[in-house]
Amino acid sequence: MAKLKKNTIFRLIALSLALVITVGAFAGCGKNTEEETTTEPIQTTAAPTTTSPYLSGDINPLTGEQGYDKELLNNRPIMISVENHKDARPQWGITDADIVWEMEAEGGITRMLLMFADASRIPDKVGPTRSARHYFVELVEGFDAIFVHFGGSPQAYNAMSNHGTDHIDGMSDGNTFSRDTSRNVSSEHRAYTTGEKVVNAIENKEFRTEIDEDYLNPFKFSSSNRKLNDGECTEMVVDFSNYATYTYTYNAEDNLYYSSLNGNTFKDSDGNQQNFSNLLICYVDKSSLGDAKGRISLDLSEGHGVYVSNGTYEEITWEKGDYSDMMKFYDADGEELALNTGRTYIGLVASSQESSCTIS
């Protein structure tokens, strides 16, 4: 019995020694591992940098051109109604606008809305200024713009009254307009305004000059001068009517489309040919109002069209929705259209004229 206890004691002592040696060994391994992890450099992978395909920052909100005055970024745009009757040509200021909108008024005669990102961009002379139509007012309201016009249809005055449109009207704000006496045409084709007069009128009327935040950045601009998806376009014919058919011819040296009207170079009063980086042609449904003046209405709710730029084109859709909603443009994938930088022409052409508008 005593012998058994002695052997058991020896076994316990041996086992204890083995455990001490094993624990020490593990402790030594742990120390070496810690030294290795603290002395070797940690390998990291830098996060990939991405560049946005769209422009942002201090850019002109209507052209995408960089270097725009920060203090002007939140200003409301100005839209001025300018006529395109043959007696109104050559017009003043049509090559200065950031965007030129054009659409039929009545009788096939078109009218333009010259759009400036802010009042400081309006040149010394703009016109001949002419009367408003109710669908002009709808476009103005859709950009939170200040509207400049000389007279208007009953429907236009109703629209401005109903929507509280901030507008400067030659019928009631005579000091903002003058008449050019050098032209031998009737008086309605000679009225004009100036940037200084418009600024003064805005101050006198105490119009809000800061744009509603819902209307900031109305257009998206590509960070590169991109080619469009559906093919080449070196010439586009935009046929409003028998009275007004434009041909836009592409110049590959400056990436601009130059305008001719009814076969003649379309120039401003200084002899500068109208040109654009972008053409947006939107087909709209037209209906008659049935009055003695032959006035019409254009449905601006939604539709399709074509975008032309950089010697190429692609099919688009557009949508405005409610009266005060902003007009938006979309590519074939339903994504908001990214324009190339520069001035833009937006033609609202009756759907019945679509087959006469050609791309080559």
C-alpha cells in the first residue's frame, strides 16, 4: 500500500513538471507571435478613387460652363419673349441667351423665349419683345423664372394671375421698354429692353431674386464632351411650319451647330450667326383654341424627341407634369439626360410636323 502511494506521488510530480514545461513553451510561442505582429508592417489596400461623370460646383446652371460667380448661383433665371416675324429680324440678343426656347405662337409664326441664368447676363439690347402665351407662362413657372414680355393673350394673363407669376409687362411697365426708331416697320416689331432696365424693374417691383431650392440645378451636364448613342448627325432640319424651317449644320472644328432659317443664315443684329452646342427637339401635341386670332395650345405634360450634340444624336423622352413642374429630359434607359456643356436650343415642335424633321 505504501509502495503504491509513493509511485503515485512520483507520477504526479512528473505530470506537474510536464505541464510547467508545456505552458512555458506556449507562453514563449505567444511572445514571439506578438513581437512578429507588432514589428511587421500592416498591408492595406487604398480605396479606389472615383470621378463623377457629371459636373458640379461653380457652373452656370443653364450651360454647365465652369467659373460661374458663386454669388449668382442661387439667382432666379430670366425668360424674355422675343418674336420671330420676318419684320422683327434681325433680332437683338438672340446669340447671348444661355438657352433659346422656340415654339409656334399662331399662324405658323414662331416665338422665342430667351433664357438667362440671372439678370446680370442680359445684354444691352434684347428684342423685339413680344406678347405672352399661356404655355410660355407654364415654361416660366417650371423654372421659377421672372418673365419679361410685351402684352399677352387673355389665356396668358389668366395664367399669370392664377399662378402669381412675377412678370414685367411692356403694357404696364413702359419705362422698362423702348422702341427702335431706325427700323421702317410697324411699332409692334420695334420694342426692346435692356439688361439694366430689367434689373431696375426687378428691384422696383421687389421681386424675390433667390431661386426656390426645388428649382436649383435644372439640368445635368456631362463632365466630358460625349458622343451620343444613336448615330451621326451633321445636319438637322427642324420644321415648325411653312413659315419657319430651320437647318442646323454641324461644324466639327468647334463642335457647334449653326442655324439657318428658311435657307438663309440666321443672324442677330450684330451679324453673328446663331449657334448651339446642344439641340433638344421635343414633339408636342398642338390644338386650336378656336378664337378669331387663331391661337393655339401646346400640351407640355410629356412626350418624346431627339437630342443632338457633338456630331451625333439620340432619341429621348421628356416630361413636365403639372403646371409648375420643371421640364425634364431622359435618355433611352430612363435616366436623366446629361447634356454636353454649352448653349442649348430647345424647340417645341408640333407632333404633326415630326415627319418633316430630319437627321442626316
